[in-house]
Amino acid sequence: MLPVHDPHTCAVAASAEIIGAKWTALLVHDLSEGPRRFSELERSCHGISPRTLAERLRLLEQDGIVIRHSYAESPPRVEYELTEKGVAMLPIIDAMRAFGHSWLDCDHTHVHTHAHSAA
């Protein structure tokens, strides 16, 4: 066992640093269904402030998990979408969902799956 879980040398620590940040798992979960506008993400993440959402999206973009698309329309439209790296996180989200249903007494009537789920 490694004596120190340093995010620069430990893959689990590096992954936990990203997925463990507040709102990240929920944003990746929402974006698993396809591109979303800022307002859609804000509505689905009840309790997130616009400032926090913008900051989290910016960090996910810097980490290469989310890509931001700007469309020259009137009014301007911006959408966020998972990158290949973001899509690679979906099995983690699926495992979190399964754990929540099995061990945390989460509502089984709202089973949510996405096109990228592993069988």
C-alpha cells in the first residue's frame, strides 16, 4: 500500500480529487444524456448557485471532462457536453447509482440510465 495518497502519484487519489468535488458527479450524470445549457444544469442541480456552477463547469473544462460550445445566435447560446474523457467517467456514475439503490435506500422508482451504461 502506498504510504501517501498523493494525487500526482496515486490514480485513486487523482480520480477522487475530480469526482469528489461537490457537484461534479451530478453534472457528469446530467451531461450523460447529451448537451445541456447552463440554465438546464442550474435547474437540475437544485441548490447550486450560478457562480458555483460557472466555476465548476470551468474547472471541468480545464480538466478536459466537459467541452463548451458557443453558438452565434441571437440571443447567444452556449451548451456544455462531455468529452471522451468525461464519457469515460460514466461507469463511475453508474456504480454510484447502483450503490445508492442497494445500500442507501434511494428511490428505486426513478431508475435513471443513459446510453453509455455498461451492461
